[in-house]
Amino acid sequence: MLIAGRYRLGESIGRGGMGEVWRAYDESLARHVAVKLLLPQDSDPTATSRFRLEAQTAARIDHPNVVGVRDFGAYENRLFLVMELVEGDSLARLLTHSGAQPAERVARMAAQAAAGLAAAHRQGIVHRDIKPGNLLLDADGTLKIGDFGIARFMDDPGAALTATGQIVGTSLYLAPERALGQPAGPPSDVYALGCVLYQLLTGRPPFHADTAVAILHQHLDAAPVPPRDLGVAGLPPAFENYLLGLLAKEPEHRPAAQQAADWFAEGAWQGRAEPLPDATTPSRPSTAAAGPDRTGGTSNPTTYALPSAQGSPSPLGGPGRAHSRARTHSSGSRSRTHSPGSRSHTRSPSSGSRSRSRPRSRPRAGTRQVLVTVAAAALFVAAMLLGMLWFSPDNASAERTKSDTAPSPTASASVSSLDSSPSPITSPGPATETTADRTARDDGERERERREQAQRERQKQQRETRQDDGDDDGSDDDD
């Protein structure tokens, strides 16, 4: 079949929700291309508008990690989109045939996928359906993002072309805020990429259950099991912690796509682990998502209807749900709390718009040194003041006055000699003579010498007086 007089269709290489992809040959430019034809049963106005939107959004992005758009038109009342042909498999086929991939290869794919998402986000485009089936590997290992069929422009909320109160996407990779019916933004694509990377490392999505509703519950409330707890060998702690940061429940706690691309491209995933973001339950709006129309995670986008009544109950919880609900691992394994300071990656994945949860900071070494110096100076000043008070003249005079009022050793001995009653003799313990004791002893000795000198003077005067009296008596007798 020749489309538009130049694209000759070959074999069918894929089928999506709205169209079928064919390998084709561009006879005008002599090159192989991929042609996506809108399915006949999807030729209603909504599907046509969405198909046209895919062409417009993809054409705005010129990046080596995004499938390029070559042409767009209509053929026999069916729209067609001509794209770059990627000679390789999707990550969905890679997982089916090879299972889990080594950390080094996953890191390379993560850097390229995040770079492609960053290019789309710079153009104001949110993909909204990042999953293994939409990530293609070229023959040389280059990863390219395809299928912008349900993408939306961030500056045009109506461009999503979905009915009011609906969620479009694949439940296995749906961000928590989208499960609550909130608009998709760049962090939603980052979350979906985190789910894909988790599956590439472990061989299974981070959340899985029998129904899509149960999966959405897990996206909202369950903490993913760390890949190393599932036996992933050779995974650096930094990689694991950063991956869990991509799966943060709150959009502002996730890194931007460009930051994730740089982190993986620069090899930071091989470094030390950094702290996880604060694992908090996403805020619930008054209107929450209800059950999906079909069960299980499928390869095609799934539309989930939202209740029209503002206060109607919802299986995903409404205003009555506790915001601080504890998280459990989806697989029933042991509970694990993620707190900042554990992904001591200290820094959790950084984002220009998110507020990072950090461990409680410690005083810096310079601050501690200043505090120690101030305390030492205060102790020194206190010691100086105490010494000045202790050895001041007023204090010494008080000590001397106290010693003067105390009885002298001589007087004490005299009093003791007058006491005729026997008393028990006790052996005094060893004592240390102080300055006050020596001063009191010297004062006592001087006082004793003074009294003895005074007594000798009185005795001398008495003798002289008696001698004078004797001389006077002799003179009277002679007369």
C-alpha cells in the first residue's frame, strides 16, 4: 500500500490504543520510516483530535532521545503520522525476553530517558504515558521516547482531550497525584520513569495487584520495596536511594527530569547513598479517583472516571482519609520507614522546585570552637574574681580578727590545769597548719611575752617599793 504517493507500507511492527504502526519506505527521500495509521474504528472527532495532537506535540521536540516526526496527513479518510524508524525493541520486549537488567545498563537508559523527558518539559509538554512499551532502544543502544498520543500541553489544560473527571494513563506507572485526579505535570512523568527503572532492575513493577484500583491504592499509600531487599545484586546504595526518590509520593519531593538526567549521566549513581525524601502521604483533594473501567495494567492507556459529586465517596478515599497513614510494602514484606538522614544519598534527589527534607543539622566546628572559647574565658574570669575576694585585705582582716578573739594556747592550758576532774584523753588527728593558725599562734606568743614582761615590771616595782619602805623604817628608828 502506498500512502500519500510516497510511503510504501511494509510489515506491521506495533499497535497502540489509537493506531497501528508500520515499517515503510519513503520513496521520495529513499529512507526507511515508521508510519502510524489511525485505526478505522477510532475515526471519531475525539480520536482524530488526539491523533493530531500527538503529531503536533512530537513535532515540537527535536532531541536525540525522542522519536522524531517526519510528516503528517490524511489518506482515504484516515490520518497518518510519519516518524523516525527505530531499529530495535521496546523496553517491554526487552523485559519479556531478558528480564531484569544490570545496574550499569539501567543507569545509561535512565540518563537518556530523563534527557528526552526534559526536552519535552522545556517545550511545555507532559507525556503522561511513560511505560516500557513507549521507550524504544535503537540498534546502537540509544533510547528514544515515543507515542505522545495522550500528551498534553502544560499551558493548555484542555489539550488533553479527556472528559472532565477522567484519568488517562497506565495504572502500573501512574503517579499518586494523578490517581487523585490532579492534573499531570513534569513530576508525573518523572514518577512513571522511576516505575520503569524499578522494573528494569527487579523484573517487576514497584506496585502490582489483581485490579487497577488496588494498584492505585498502593501508589497512594504503599512504600516500594527497596530493590536490594528483593535480591538485586550489585546495585549501589546511591542508585537505590535515588530511585526511591523518583518514586516519592509528593511531586515536589522528586527531582526534575534534567536533574535526573545529569545525575545518571555523570555517574553519581555509583557514589555514596544520600538521604531519602520525607515519606509523606500525598495531600488528598476533596474529589478522588474512583475505580477504573477495566482491571489490570495493560499496554494501552487506561481511562479512570472520577465522581461528579463533590462529596461522593471514593474507593481511593476522600476528605476522611488520614493524611498520616502509615505505609506498608506492597508485597507484604517487612515495613521500612524512609526518613531523611537514612539516604544518608544527606542529599535526597534534588529539584529546583521541591523542598528537600533534610536531617537535623549539627553545629559546625567553628561554632563549637567559639562556644568552647567563650566558656573557658568565663571560667577564667570567675576564678579571678573568686581569688580576688578570697585574698582581699578585708578578708585577711576578718581572719585576723577571728584569730584574735580565739583563746590563746597558753590561756587554754591554764584553764585546763584548773580542772581537777579527770577527762579522757583523745589522740588528735593530723592537722594541716594554715596561715590563720600561724598568725593566731604568733599573736598568742606575743601576748604571753607581753604579760610576762608586765608581770616582771610589777614585781620589780614591788621590790623597789618594799626596799624604799624598809629604808624609811630604819631612819625612824635612828631618830
